[in-house]
Amino acid sequence: MLVVCLILAAVAAVLVVGFCLATRGPADVALSDPPSPVDHPSQSEPVDGQRRSLTVMTLNLAHGRKDGAHQALLSPETIRSNLDEVAAMLAGGKPDVVALQEADGPSIWSGNFDHVEYLARGAGFPHCLRGEHVCGLGLSYGTALLSRLPMADGRSVTFPSSPPTLPKGYISATVAWPGDPDSRVCVVSVHLDFSRQSVRQRQVREMITRLSKLEVPLIVVGDFNDSWQRDSEQQDSEQQDSEQRAENPLRYLARELDLKAFEPAAEALGTFVSSDRRLDWILISPSLEFVEYKNIAEVVSDHRAVVAELRMAENP
């Protein structure tokens, strides 16, 4: 019996690894801002010509399932209705740039249509980019950017496979600062592995290697699947393994790329609905500063959306 169980476990492991490899998207892809999916003008220049702030939002879209158990259990009509709620929230909040994670292209488990383009149309964003980190076997999803500003230098990076979890990655693009076309910033939408800190450490090291080469301010946002401080049960444990003792990937990324978070120790900014852990973050370069930072209370996913108004720092 034991031998049979071991054989079944080995077969399952092989199948999981094969599935992860079969669905891994291209590792590094240059993207171009496609023709506008909606007939709305870009807003790179304010009407009054004055330099203004930039509002950025991040949301784990949860494949359009809202607070449902799994997207495969929902009809395409329900998926579209859930995304309509997201579009209404985006249209009402009027962010300049929105970073999405778990954002689907045509996938058999979520209605078989492009969720990113659907949201761009519904919320009136003239520009969108979608990076595929999982591609194959009827699935297509990853990270994405919606923007009211023209985007350039788009790039999708898929991290190395990390079975048994499916691949993760990030998408990046530059936008001109509103009212100051000579000043550009790079916005990054990232999704890190949820299961293992050691995998997240490898993923942030790759981000550091790539993003440290850029010569523009960074706005790195998304679902980091990590808190700024370790959970209390890890801090109090007397049997921490080497992974738990290793440096927090979120803080390591912020330090190495010289990024700052808004009130990182605050206890009232939890983003994961079921546990209220703060897993979704907006990190910015020293040349930028926070004007306003808040979570959106409206439930459109298993994560709360986070929005920040930013401005150029007077004394970076």
C-alpha cells in the first residue's frame, strides 16, 4: 500500500511539474501599446497646462470571480457582471494608471474572453497592456496595466517556473508625468508567489537585477503576497527554519531599489479580505511622495483595491 501511495505521489508530482511548464508564458517579452480599445482621448496634458499629481491603483482581479469560490464555477455572464462592477469602481475613482494581477486573457475557466480589454472599454481607459505569465492548456493570464496616459517601453517578464504553483511575473511601462512630458516614470504591476518565501526571494532578486538598470523613477505596485513585518507566529516561533529567518522579500526589494512604502507598519490597511493581511502595496522612488493613500472598501475581488495619489517631491 505504501509503495502504491508513493507511486501515485510521484505521478502527481510529475503531472504538476508538467502542467506548470506547459502553461508558462514567455520569459521576457517587449510589448507595444495597441490601438486604443475605446474611443477616449489620452490625458497626458491637463487642460490648464499645470503640473499635477498622478493617481495609481492596484487590484488583484481574481480572474473575475469577485468573492466566489472559483471562477470555473461561474457562468460567463456572472464573470462579465463582476467585471462590470470593477469597471464602475475604476470609472468612479478616475485613477490615471491601474495595475492588475490575475488578469485573464481568453481562458476556459473564466468566460473565454479578454478581461483586460473588457475593463478598458468599460471603464474608459484608452490604453492597456497585458502580460501572459501563464499561457497554454486553455489558460491565459498574468499582470496588466490600464492607463489614461500613453504607455511606452512595455515589457512582460515571467519568473522561472516554481512547481507546484503556477508561474508569476510582472509587467512594466513608462508614462509621462501629467503636465510635464519631459518627466517619465516606470510603473510596474507585479504578482509574487503565494506559497513560499524562498520563491518570492528569487523573484524579487530578478526584479532588482532588471529594474535597477532603469534611469527613471519607479512605481512598483501589486500583490506581493507578503507583509512588511513577519507574522507574529513566525516572530515568536522557536523553530524558525532558514527560509523564515531570511530577509523579508518585500523589504529587500524596497531597500535594493531605494523604494518607500506608505506607513508600512500601519495596521488598518489590510488588503486580503479573508484575513485582513496587507499583501498589496504601492512602492515609490524617493523623487516621488504620497499625497493620499487608501484602500477601497468596495468588494470586487478577494483583495481590496489600493489607490495612491502621488506628486513629484520638492526635496527628494
